[in-house]
Amino acid sequence: MKIYSWNVNGIRAVNKKGLWDPFIAAEQPDIICLQEIKAKPEQIDITLGAYTAFWFSAEKPGYSGTAILSKHKPLQAVNGFPAHIIDTYKVTGDTYGNPNQEGRVIAAEFDKFWVVTVYTPNAKDDLSRIPLRQQHWDPAFLAYCQELEASKPVVFCGDLNVAHTEDDLANPKPNRGKKGFTDEERGGFQAFVDAGFVDTLRLFKQGNGHYSWWSHFAKARERNVGWRIDYFMVSAALRSKVSAAAIHADVFGSDHCPVSVTLDI
């Protein structure tokens, strides 16, 4: 089973560029997880074909939002954190708004596992959203994945807006302490690893040079001066089922490229 994740930075923009259908035709994913769809369901006219789509749009127009498209209809799809997770971790928002109204998490239950996609809040250039990330969002997302894991193994993916290690960005030294590479954000990611979740790409690729996001400036993508902030993580119980994990830097349409995992399941 091939599962893809892609921060499309606007699903309508990707489709308008004529790049959605070629992506589907070339990659043939079984499940597609999307972030930053930036549209309401009624505004999206991509070709679905064999896919059943589950959209979770932000209340704010043209902003954020996630989706799961699947050839295998899930048992259920759940939008957002459950109320008790929101209450326990006080995920109530900040001056930028309420992340629970931004369409950031979808979980889909299949026969043998859960698939969860996430668009993690950006820390902002002035790091003003670090408190939200460190004290509320990251702990809440981990707790939610662990809660789902109590029933079935979990595959979670998406734009986590953090480079975990120095190998996950081209220029670690000048970016240390800046958004996406603060100790707080990296610690939030490490908590997933400490809880037993496996970074699937690192089962197959080591070292640097493997990036999923590039700035629009200075031909960064052409020079591969990028960051790895898009991930597939799996429960330890699924580690032996992971037969491949990849970054698809040859797929264009967004400032992010798709990432994928293949499960023998």
C-alpha cells in the first residue's frame, strides 16, 4: 500500500497548473494526505476518480486545511482533536487564532491501522507561536496519536514545520534557534521518537540532502538548499511492514514536494 503526503500550498493552484492529474497518474497512491488545501470542498474540482475524499477546511477562507483521499474507504474519518484532548492540553489558540478552527488534523481508521495527517502550526518568524507549539499543540498531537494507537497501529504524516536534526536542513548553523529549528520544536519532534514512533525515511536514507521544502528565493530548489519538514512516522508495530519511504522532489506544483511510505500490509 502506497501512502503519500503533500503540502500542496493550495489545491486549486496545483490543479490550475495542470499538475494534479499527472501526479496521480505517475505515482498511483492508494491513500493521499494533503495539507494547506486552502479551499472549501465546494471550491475544489480536482479529478477524484477512484478516490473517496475527506476534507477538513479552515473556517478562514483560503487558509490551511487538510484532506485524506483514499481508494480504500475507511471505517471512519475524524476531523480535529477530540474535546477531551483540547481541554486537557488547553489547545485554545493564541493571538493568531484558534488552531482547532484551521482544519489541521484528520484521522482515518482502516481495518489494520489509522492514518493521521497534520498541518502543524508555524512558529512564526518572531517565534511568537512557540508557546502554542511547545505547551499545547505538540503534546496534544502526540497524546492523540497514542490514544489512537491503543486500538490500532498509527501512520501519521504531514507538514510538521520542524527539521528534527542538523541533517534535515541544508544550513543548520545559521538557522539554529530560528523558526523550524528551535530547541522547543525539535524537542516536540523528539517526543514522538521517544514514544516509539519511527521516522520512516531514516530507515532507508541517512545524512543530509533529503529535503521536502525549499524557499522560493535564490533558486533554492534548483540548488537543493532546503529543509525536511514533511514526514511519515509509524508505530513501532508497523516498522517491519515498511518496505519503502521516499521524498519525491521531482514532483512540482508547490514549495513542498510529496513524501511517501509503502507498507506491506
